[in-house]
Amino acid sequence: MALAACGSDPAPEPVEQIVVREPGAAPAPVEAAGDIVAAGRKAFAMCTGCHVAKAGEPSAAGPNLYGVVGRAAGSLDDFAYSEELAGSGITWDAASLDRYLADPQAAVPGTSMSAGAVPDDDRRAAIIAYLETLRE
């Protein structure tokens, strides 16, 4: 009987883990030494409640962010942007995305993006690096 319990079983199945943090606690830092695009893909998961980022997919609660870099703000036909964002004159690039993601309401007062600010500089940079890869 003792031999049967000595590790002769195959490796256990992977277990899905959910990381819980205390309310108000900062999210875990983005891996600084790793691939910034991979880190951005991971960090973008917090955005997927409102945004899709796939070519040809319809917008959701927020606009589809595939191809956002180089696109004029408020220009997707399938999303109802706020007048403020649509009239902002912004063409999305790394600098404008950085300002907007840091504090959407400060960057474009009256924008309809009321949640989703990314205050952490490294996390924001990673998300932007990921968004820059989403084009044909």
C-alpha cells in the first residue's frame, strides 16, 4: 500500500486560480523584465469587459480597439462615441493613448469612458505596446 502513494500517479490536472486582492489594493505590477507586448496582452484583460480587440468584430460597450493606433478618435461606424471624443481631433498614437488611459476625463472632458483609467505607468505602457501590434 505504501508504494501506491509514492508518486506513481501522473501529474495532477492544472487548476484554475483566481487571485483576490483587498479592496483598494494596487494590482500586481507588470513584469518589467519580460516581453512588454505579452505583459500588455495580460494587462489588457481588464479592458475586455468593455472592449474587443479583434479584426472584424463588432464593438461592445466600448469601441473595438483593433487598429486603434493611427485611427482618428470617434471614427468607428458601429460605436456611439460622446460628442467630446468624436470632436477631439485626436489621432491615436502612443502619447495620446498614454494621456487618455492615465485619466480619460482629464484628457477629454465629457468622454463617455467613465471607468478604465490605468494609473500605473508600466501597466499603461504595456497595454499601449500591445495595442500597437493590433493591425494588419
